[in-house]
Amino acid sequence: MSLTENAPAQEEIEAAGLWIGELRQALHEVIIGQEELLHGLTIGLLTGGHVLLEGVPGLAKSLAVSSLARAVHGTFNRIQFTPDLLPSDLIGTEIYNVKEGTFTIRKGPLFANFVLADEVNRAPAKVQSALLESMQERQVSIGGQTFDLPRPFLVLATQNPLEQEGTYPLPEAQLDRFALKLLVHYPSKEEELAVLDAMARTQQIPEIRAVVSLEQIQQGRRLVDKVVLDPRLRQYIIDVVFATRFPGKVGLQELVGRIHYGASPRASIWLALAARANAFLEGRAFVTPADIKRIAHDVLRHRVIGTYEADAEGLTSDKLVARVLETVPVP
């Protein structure tokens, strides 16, 4: 069987592109600028991967996430993470009925297609652990019973930079469950002027309209799975991931002792999936090296952990990933 036998037809990609265009248009009615942010969120939607957004307060992280969820005909819940949050506030709890002498299950806000975990790194470890189970297993345990979460199920989390007061660093195991980590930056002067014109008023902003069905999303995911990934590009993905673990073996001697943890095997999986989704968004049925490079930072920045020496030298995860991408040969 050839690589192209199962590839989606161009007509299928173009048909799916219609609702993707409608989704982007609906989002831009509320979100000004932030093209890379919206692109990353759309990739998360198409791959079923949980997404973590990091940026200082006031950059429309929560607005972007809630807008994406509301643009889809699915259920949506927002959870504001605080230091006094309990696991039962997420997953639900048992309620005792005094009259009948029985317990009933009250499901928590995790039971939704889209869950906005706002300021996720302000909650203690037990709450983060409960969220971790739901993200990985897509099920939760309440009172000794296991309940499946809705399909699709997507956690879209925001966090403030760790330097801010009242934040708890997310464990590496939980970070690895996020397919993508997107950095949200300040807008340009022109974009901020447009934000000012649109938002600086007492009238309520119009509610975003739902333009995409859950079935369209599932169909899009099926097409993404069919996007062709050449064996040479598969090997390139593995080479990039291995270079983050053993930089000295690819000639990156300056990074030896600068990477504490390299990327996990999940990174290889999400690099392949996200590259396919990126190709799909650009109307192609095959992946190119440019697709992999475009999403590499989003997939790797939270999985490549630098050492104290790297921090002292100003080598951020993004800089470490950039050096790897510059060095590993492209097929």
C-alpha cells in the first residue's frame, strides 16, 4: 500500500476548510490579532490535544479559550483555579440523601466537551493531580465509581508566569500531558489600538456565535489522521527529539550539561500529530519540514527543561529548541 492511498482528497480538505474559515472568522469577531495563539488553539482542537497558555494577565488568554469553546456546538465549563480549590470542586462528589439513606453522584464541571482551567498554576498539588487523571485517562473517579468524560474532551488551561505571586509550578508529569504550550505576548501598537476601539465601551461585547458542530470536528480529526507523513520526516521528528536528550551526539557540545530533561516520547507523537494538523490547516494532504518546524516550539518548550547553568546563561527552553532545530539535518 502506498503512502498516498489513504491520503485525504483535496476536495475533502477544501470542504473542511470551509468550517475552519468560519471558525476563524467567528473568533476574530472577538479576538483582535493573536494569530499564532488562535492557530495553536485550532491545532489543539483538530488533534484532541490539551493546550496550555502562558502569559501575563490581561492578554485575552481566557477570552480566546472561552471564545473557541463557544464557537463550537458543545458543552463548556470554566473553572477558576484558586489556592483553596478542592479536587471535588472539579470532578464532583457524593451527596447523601437523608430521607432515602442513599448517596447520589453530583458531577463536577469537568464533565464538558471544553474545560477552561483558568490560572491552573494557582491551585495546590491535589487539585492538579485530579486534573491530571482527567486529562490522561479522560475519566474520573467519584466515590469508588469511574465515569467517562464527554467526547470530545479538551482541557484548555491558562497560567501566569511563575515569577508572579501565588503560583505553584506544575509538575513535569502534568506538563507533559499538554500537547502544546502557547506563549501569549503583548499586542502590537496597531493591535492594541484596535482593541481599544472595540472594547473601551460600556456596551456588552456581542456573544460569539457557534459555527462548528462536534461532528465536523470529529470529521476534521479523521482527515488529519490521513495526512501523509513521509518516513523521512518521521525519522526527522525522532532525530529532533533525541537531540534534546543527547545533544552531544549531534554536535551540540555547547548544550551538554544545559538540558536537565529532554523531550519524552509523547513529544514525538504530538510533533507528528500537530504537523499533520498544520498541513491540514494550510490545505495540504502531506506534511513538509516547514510544518514540523512551525509547531516544534509549541510542542517542545514545556518538555525540554534546562539546568541551572542554562538559566544562568539565559538559555530558555525556546532557545534550546531553536539550537536543536538549527543543527539537526532536514531531509
